[in-house]
Amino acid sequence: MKAARHNASPSAVALEIAPHTAKFMTAILSPFQIQQVNASTLTAPTDDPVSALRALLEGQPLGSRQVGILFGREMFSLRTLELPSVDPKEIASMLELQLGKLTPYPRAEILSAWTMVGVLREGYTNVLLAIARKALIEQVLQILKAKGVQPQWVGVSTQGLESWWARHGAPADAPAPPGELTALLDVDGSSTDCAIFSQGRLVFTHSLTIGHEQLVGSDSAQLRWVGEFVRLPRVLLHEGVSGKISRGVLTGVTEGLDRLAEQLATQWGVGVDMADPLGPFAAAPAVPAQVAATRVSYAALAGVLASGQAPTIDLLPQEARVSQALQVRSKHLARLAVSVTILLFLAGILYLERILILSHYLTQLRSRLGVLEQTSRQVVERQEAMRSVRAWLNPSQGLLHVFDAVSASVDPEITITQLSYQEQEPVTIRGKALTMPGAYAFFDRLKQQGTFGNVHARSVAKMKGAEATGAEFEIVCTPGS
């Protein structure tokens, strides 16, 4: 299931909004296939330009999703202008100055967007300029926002027809020679859009408020419809579009319009082909039945979705664009925050695991050190005992050796009264001598003995008493030479 979701092709949704018609289309982008279409058409007159959209959203809930929006030709003004510059920045400044002259509405009440058509002569650029009422677009955006729908772009249906023609006309036909024009007539339910192409580029547009409903129900509507398009070559000449119509294409809702196509072909003197608006595109099996039931033209919607990109003319208000960018950025930040949280959580788990492992090792080390400490203490005690034993067993440092050294230095004149010995401490010898010289002679013999390293007489004094003779002495010496 996860692999299937990962490999699923992305889909796109677009709406086309007009005063009497609102259309919906969803399609898979790669490979392109139309999945679903629907429309809401109002037959009664209405002053609400978005009533058809409300009716569509009630019958076709879109849910929370992103969509593209096309405005029908009746809801915007589209003009082709030739400006004396090829610099896009200069062209933008010129158009900003011209907007006040091209519309009766104040600058604050309109939205505009433009795209370059091409350079028809040196130093001049032809641009296509679209102008729409800001209040109308904002009203549509509010309705969609209330339904949880987020518009990605706001284009015009004419550019959808241009994309449709690029898909329909380019593969089968070579580009027309310069000066030869193609007239594409898209018949909708209540209107007809006319797009004029020169070498595949859109150079002029025209719209009639006469659609299929009027054409099949009224002969006068047919006469007005044919009359308007018979005058089209003169209109093109008046608008400065050079060239002549060399081909006509009739698409949209064309059922029952064969006789009108023949009349146009006769008046223009060129062939007028009838084309299925969804003919160039693959569609799900249920789509033809949905198209037949709604009886509107889906050519513009199919063209803009098949192009796979937003139209170059985008009338989305700047504040909505900023809000959209902030929403995208907030989503990215939210994803980043979730990713950072997950990383911190994993790092915390690893850190906690490391702490637990180190605590376990520390406990083991302390246990082993406790055993080693007890063993080392026993070893030290045994070493001390062995040192004492070795000291007692070593005759050169033992008490017997001291006794032997003292006795070897004694003669008949010397009497030892006390001998003090403590391990690793100096030996103290107290005694008496018959004469003072005898005491010093004993002192000298101890030095010469070699048993003691440091021998000095702490005191040598005559014995006390009137009849006492001889001397008393106290000698301190250090064992070891």
C-alpha cells in the first residue's frame, strides 16, 4: 500500500467561473488523463456573478484542497497592446501608466496581469493585458476559503484556449506561414469565445454572450452569431492585427451547429473544422457521459491542466499571494519542527540508552574495584607481615646481631646496665666504666665495630658519690653500617 501511494501520479483540480456557468475538472498529470468533470449552469438571469459557483460547490464539494481558477471571458477585459520597448521592466511601467486609460474603474479597484505575445517589429513588443474587478476576485476567493479551498492561481479562460490549441493544432499541422491566422471558436453553454492565433501565438480575443442554448433555440441568435463572426476580419483589421483568416476551428458544444459552421466557411472562404474539446486528451470512461450531461465546453480547463503549469497571466491578489507564501512557509516550518522534534526525541533516547549502559558499566566497575580493594588490602597486610619476618630473620639487622656487636665491644671495665632496642629506631646503650678513659675506649670500639652506622655519646659523666669511682655513659647508635 505504501509503495502504491508513493508511485501514484499527482493530480490537479481547476475551476472555471462565469456569470451563468461554473465548471470543475480534475485530472491526473502524468500521464495526463481527465478523471472527472462537472458544471452548474443557470438559465434564469441573475445579478450575482458567482451564483453558479455557489451552486457548483453545493453539488460538488471539493474538500480541503488546492485548485486553479479560470475566469470566463465575460468576467475580465483582455486586450492586445503594442508597446515601444523590449525591456520587461519598462513594459511593466508603461502598462501601469496605461491602466487608467484602459478601464473606467479606479486603479485601486482593479487587478491586472500581462504576458508577452512576441516582437512583431524591431523595438516593439506585443503584450496581452488582462484586467478584472478586484472585488469580484476577492468575492470568489472568500467563497472558496469558506469551503476550505485554496486557490493557487487565478487565470483567464483565453489562455486555457491557447494551451488547448497548442495541444490540438501543433502535432498534426505545421506552423502556419506569417500572415495566416487561425480563428478558434469555443461555444459554451451561454457564451462563445473567439481566439485568433498567428503562428501558434494568441494575438486577439473576442467574446459573444451567445452560447449553445441560444443557438439551438432561436433563429435570431443564430443570425446575430454568424453576423458577428462574419465581421471578424474587419474587426481584426481595425485592431491592427495583420493577416487574414486561413483556417477556422469550432469546438465546445457543437451539436447541431453544422449549418452555422458551413455558413462561416462560406463567408470567410476557408474551411471550418469541428473539433471535440476533449478529443486531444485521454479521459476516464465516465467523463464523456458527464460532459454530455452538463452540455458546456471544457476546452479551456483541459488546456490549462494539460499544460502542467500555471498560466502566465495570474490575477491572484498580492495579499492572497503573500498569504499563500506564508502558508507554504509555515507548512515547511511545521515539517521542519516535526523533523527536529523527532531527531531530538531519537537523540534523547540514544542519550538515555548511553547513560543506562554507562551506569551499568559503572556498577560493574565499582563491584570489581570493591573486590580488588579488599584483595589489595590483604596483600598489603601480608607484605607487612613478610617484611617483619624478613627483618627478624636477617641477622645483620636483628636484635641478636645488636647484642653480639655490643658484647664484642665490652671489656672487663665496662658494665652494661640497659640496652633499648626498637625496630627501625636507634639503639640506646647505658652502662658504667671503671674509668673515664675506659668509657671512651668502649665508645671507640663501637664505632670501629662496623655494625652501627651512626654512633655518638649522648652523655659521659663521672659517677656520683664520695666513694664512687668510674664513669656513667649513654650511647646512641643506629643499626646498619
